[in-house]
Amino acid sequence: MASRQVQLKTPKGTRDWFGSDCVLRDHIFETISGVFKRHGAVPLDTPVFELKDVLTGKYGEDSRLIYDLQDQGGEACSLRFDLTVPFARWLAMNKVTQVKRYQIARVYRRDQPAIARGRLREFHQIDFDIAGEYDTMIPDSEILRIIVEVFKALELDITIKMNHRKILDGIFTVAGVPGDKIRTISSAVDKLDKSPWADVKKEMTEEKGLPEEVADKIGEYVKEKGSVREILDFLKSDSSLVEDQNIRAGIEDIELLLVYVEAFNISSSISFDLSLARGLDYYTSLIFEVLHTPQQTEVPGLPKGGKDQATQVGSIGAGGRYDNLVGIFGKKPIPCVGISFGADRIYTILKAQKEREAAAPTQEIDVYVMAFGAGKEFTGLLPERLQVCGQLWDAGIRASFSAKAKPKLPQQFKAAEGVPLAVILGQDELADGKLKIKVLGLPDGHPEKEGVLIEKTDLVEEVRKRLQR
Amino acid sequence: MASRQVQLKTPKGTRDWFGSDCVLRDHIFETISGVFKRHGAVPLDTPVFELKDVLTGKYGEDSRLIYDLQDQGGEACSLRFDLTVPFARWLAMNKVTQVKRYQIARVYRRDQPAIARGRLREFHQIDFDIAGEYDTMIPDSEILRIIVEVFKALELDITIKMNHRKILDGIFTVAGVPGDKIRTISSAVDKLDKSPWADVKKEMTEEKGLPEEVADKIGEYVKEKGSVREILDFLKSDSSLVEDQNIRAGIEDIELLLVYVEAFNISSSISFDLSLARGLDYYTSLIFEVLHTPQQTEVPGLPKGGKDQATQVGSIGAGGRYDNLVGIFGKKPIPCVGISFGADRIYTILKAQKEREAAAPTQEIDVYVMAFGAGKEFTGLLPERLQVCGQLWDAGIRASFSAKAKPKLPQQFKAAEGVPLAVILGQDELADGKLKIKVLGLPDGHPEKEGVLIEKTDLVEEVRKRLQR
């Protein structure tokens, strides 16, 4: 092992997670997977890399962002780009016909990172999908219900933006977009949440060759948004739209969906937004996106929020129905609908909230076990401290001690800062079978301020009693 | 998205984890991290790949097993090979002086896989390390204590094989091995747990040019094993060994360690074994390995076990002290000692145990919500079922329903197999504000065999009451 100077950093777009950051992130994972389990979901975990062919041709333009492994003899492999394609591969491989599965894992994209906004090259996705044949729009509504439950559990106000691919494609047809340009025009509309209409129109006309009046007609339609009922009424009131077969099919779906989301008591969280397009090619009908829309009027450091205004992080979840993806792998198609939560963006929001609150001390230990004594006679009582720690650990109590043979008392008290309880060992007390127990940080005058002497045999009981206070 | 036939498999040496396999694996993770937290450990999570330079020159011969990422413009990166080197990189990068950290994550080795024995190319490690300056052998003893606590929590009988690098190196010197051959002879001895002495001796003499009498002398020493006290006495009784400075230093360490492991009440789990060498270069003093040594006399499908006989999976944990690794990255060395648990091998053992026990039905749902009715008048009561499910989910109860608009009753009962409770909705009962609740699988003659009618407003309470039974 020769000593050589290496760059001390993590690779571009990646980060370490330590201590309270890790704990907050895992809290998000546990809260969300708790909701999934309530709905009968089963966990799946797939390898971090897949055969390269499995990913090929699934992500359109974004495929250039895939990380490949080096050819070291053997199979060509790539790091997973999302959790949806591995899920589809698993469904096809295991001939599964119906499943509710969830997966929490990291995915990899060679994109330009923006770490402060929670956009990294290695990031976490939390996916829930329902695969299989069911009656129309029932699984779709359950996914929307799950979104609402997840953010209720995380105590974040959200709005679900929703649209239907068939309605959007129908609008393009009615506006006069030729069939072979529908997907590329859809990609342009997808940019409306980041770019102003003028830029999107320019892309449609100058870059993609659409006549100006067609672009303007699209512009009129896609500015419409409101409650599911309102937009359904708007669509049905426009006779040129209702003539389109795709739009009629979409309206029929959404009418059904409305009944179900009302039964689920979540319709007030949904905004039907005709501008929502979603980039990925594989969606076939319902599509949706989750925006953080805080209700508080004043939050220092965040822009004033309203039902219609997302915070800077962008969407914190997105999904839709993809009925044809699994069929690409196997012979039998399996219709699917699912949601992917953006764990790192949710983390960024919760972390900012936490930092505004008073910082609670991170307390990793319940009891600090100390030795009392000094001078030549003082042995340090190390074996005795180890024995007491062992007793506490056996009882499931979090305990620590100074890893010094003869520690000084002030150093031990310093190490115990933030710990609720000290157990203090003294040579003479031990000879009588006794220990001192001391609640740290008690006010002056409290009867236990100086600690209490207890029987060594009562240790666990006396510690438990004081930890429960 | 053109349809093309791809190979439906995961890459060589990798696997999917689904359902109960995933649950058992996560149970291992949670049990072990629970022990770590009891000792005040803090979680760390590092990226799945590191800069290639960070890994270079740390693993000796095994470096050829490292996975590299393809050069797609940018930094040269490799998948992590273990969790120890990323931890050392993190310590140096963040100038941490003292920490107890744990990490549970996947690591990658392009080795020959043996999936049935839990050896894969993508596998899990569970690491706990104590970094920083402490008094001699105190953190080392705590690591040994943690090993015992971990396997007590997992209910597996184990033996910790332990040795000291300085004692082993001293034995080689006393036997007559030249200084520059010590590491390569140590590698040969490391194979003694898999190969017979004759093969190892052949490697030493024929391949590595050791005189036969030197090899024989080594053979005599490394066959010694026993309790810590016994082997200490053996070493001290041999005057030629005690003359060696390394051996004297090692004996001093182990004398201290014995006091601490006795205080921790774990000395009976430790076997001091002079043949233990450990492959990795970076260990500097104490080294250890954990073997599964079941106490039961008869376990079908497993060899008869004894304190000294490991099951086929090999070691299920290993570690030691490495005081020089962090210094390679930064200017300041930080002494460390740690243990890495082989999660996949532990999984293999627990899974085999579970399969011998009666298979418990996997129950993912508490309540199945059904509609009762048939014929033309029957609406399917779908919105009503959704509303009831919503109520149960709001109360944190796991619930499901048939995603059919008009499901048949027998199909619904079939879907509810293994679920403890059914809530059954009927048109007439609902009109009266009532629901039927039915504990499934009750014996004939039970007063609730046919279910009981309850007020809809009491639903959650009545369900909870029956789930608690």
C-alpha cells in the first residue's frame, strides 16, 4: 500500500450522507413505505446495474445520460436509469400477472447536477406501481389516493397536476398538428412549466415547423386548468373537441376517475391541467405530477406559496399509466400505472423546514457510564464500567463510556453532554454493591440534583424509570 | 420504442429481491443496526462509485475484481469494492478525529459467483467501525462485544476466531521466514480454513521457496487454538517465542483484551486461533472472523455442528484493526478497528432455517372490503367500497378491495384468502348506515361465524377490536 496523494472528494454529482441527514432521509423512506404497506404493496429490490439491452430504447433523448460499465470481459451492463424499466423487466421475466410492488433505490443519470436544489447524478427514487388487468381507472385512482396519503404523512401541502395523454393528443389533432409531429410537439408543451409560452411557441413554429395559427390554437387550449369537474365541462362544451375519438375516450376515463377520487375524498388535491405533457414516451393515458404548494402565507426563505405555485425544487413526484412497456420484454403485455416520488427533493424541503425550527440536540445515547476517582489509588474502574455497559446493552439501553483506562471526571462529563443520564461508579460504593445514578441537567435545588445511590442489582430498573420521564 | 427481443435476466452474479426475501433481508439489517445504535453508532452512506484513484492500491491481488465505469468523458470511477476504503476516504476528507459509524450497503466484486452459498458479485456488507485514538484494546473489545450481541439478536450460535498480526508475524520470524517473505507466507496460511496442511505446505516450499523445516515449524505453531487464556499460556511457555519483540507486544495486547472481554462477559465465544491470517493487507494488530457453529445436534440438511465446526457458508463476519489506512489519504493517520458482517451469508442461513419451519402465510393486508349482491340491480358499490377503504387507510389499517366495478362474491372471498377480516357492504344495510364485519376462518358454531352487523360510524373501532385478538 504505497502512499500517494488522491483527490479527496466524491465523484461529480454524488454525495455522502452522514448522521442526521441520513436519519432524515431514512425517515422519508420509512414514512412512505409505511403508506405503501397499508395498501398491500410488496417490496422489490433489483440490481444497481442491468444488461445494457434492457435499458436500450426506453428513454428517448435521455438515453445519452445512461452510465455504462466498462467492458472488462463479459456482459455489457449499465447503471439503472429509473426503477420503472427494471420493474417491467422483472414482470416479464417472472411472468407476474398482478402485483402491487414498491421499490426504494438509487438511480443514475449523467446530467448536470444542481445539488442545492436536490438534483444529483446519484439520487433516490421511491416507486409504487400497480401491474395487471383491472377495471378502468380503479388502480389509477388508488395511486392518486396514495400520493395524498404520503404527503399527509410527511406533513407537506401538495397539488396533483393531472392530464390524459389521449386528451392532449386529441387537442393537437384538433388544432391541426400532423400525426407524425404529435410526440415532438408534446415534448415542446412539456417545457411550459419552466419556459414562457413565447419560447415554447417559437420552438413549435421555428424549430419544428408548425404554422403559427396551429401553435396559437394549442396555446389557447393548454392554458386551461381547474378542478376535474371544471375541465371536464370545458372539454364537453367545445364541439370540435368532442368530435375527436381520442378526446371522447379520455373524457370517459376522467368521468369515471372523478367518481372514484370523490369516494376517496381527494378530489380537492387535484388540478386538471391541459398543459401537463410529461417527457417520457411510454405513458399511454393518465399522467400526473406532484407539486409542493405550501399554504402558509409567510415562510422565511421560501417564496410566498399558493395552491398554484410550486417551490423552487420542481415536481416532487410524477407518474402515469404505461400499458405497453412490459410487452416490449415479453410476449404478453401487462398494463401498469405508477408513481415515482423524488426523495431527494422531498428531503431538500424537509431539511429546510427543520433548519428553521430550533435545532434539537442529536441524542444518540441514553446513559453515559463514568468512573469517579483520582490520584494514585484510582484504578479507573474500567472492567467495572465495561460490565455495567454490558448490563445496559443486554437490556436494550443505549450506553457509552470513556475508552480511557483512567479517565478524568470533567472529561467524562464533557463527553456526556446531551446525554440524559449518567451512571457513576466509585470504588467504595461498588464495594457496598452500590452505584450512583444522576439525571444530567437538573435545576439547582432538585432533590436528585447530586444523583442518587442505588443498589447495583436495581440498575436497569432505576435507569428505565428515569428515561421514561 | 421498437419491440426487440432482449435477454430476460439480471447480470451475472446479481439477483432480484422480492417479497418475503426482501422482508427477511431487511429484518437482518434492522436487527443489526439496532445493536449498533445501542452503542451510539451514527449512520454513513457513501456513493455506489468512487473516484478510481481512491480504490487503487488498497486491495492487493484482489484489485483485478474491481468494476470500472466506462469512460464517457469526465472522471474515472469504479464501483465500491468494500465499505472500509470509502469510510477511510470520508474520515480523511472531513478531518473527523473520533467516530463510531455504521454503514449497510452493497459492494461489487467481479468474482466467480456461487449464489446458493450466498456469494454474489453484487452483495451486502454491514460495517461497524470505531475510528480515533483511544486507550489500547478498549474499542477492539467493544467490537467483539457487538459481534456477540448481533448474533444473540439474530439467534445464531457463533464462534469468534481471533488472532494478532504481530504474534503471527513473530511466529514466522521465529520459525525462520525471511522478513520480505512474511506477507506472502501469511497469505498461504490464510488458506488453511479451506485447504489441508499438505497443500499449504506445498505452496510454502515449492511455490514460495521456504525450506521444509521452516514450513514444518510454522505448521506446529499454527495448529494451536483454544481459549484466550490457554493460548496466552502456550505462547508464554515457549521461550523462543517470548524472545521476539513482536510476539511480546502482541501478548501484552491480548492480556489487556482478556480482562475487557471477561468484563463484557463474552470470553466463552472467542477462540484464539494461531492459524487465522486474514487476506487483506491493511490489518495491523487484532484480526478476527465469525463462524456459524450451531449447537443443535441434529438439523436436517445441515452437517452436525459443534463449537469448532462451521457450516458451509464460511465466515459470516470478519474484521480487525487497521491503523494506517486513513493516513494514506490525508496527512494525519487515524487508527481504526471494525467488523464487516456478511449479510448475504447470514441471509442464506436464516432462510434455510425458516424453510425448515412451517411456512407461515404471508399476510400483507388486515381487511378486505367486499360488495355483496348480484343480478341487474347490483351496482357493485364501488364508490362505497373506496370510501370505506379510505376510512381504514386514514386510521392506518392495511386494507384492500377488488378493482372490479361489479365483482362476484366468491371471487372476492378467494382474493381475501389469508386476510384476517372482511368488511362486507350491502345496498340495504348501507341505506340503514350499517356494514357487516366478518372474521375469516372462524370455526362452525362460533357466534360471529356469519359476521356481525355494525354501525358504519363504528367501523374503525370494531375492526381494531377484532384485529387485536
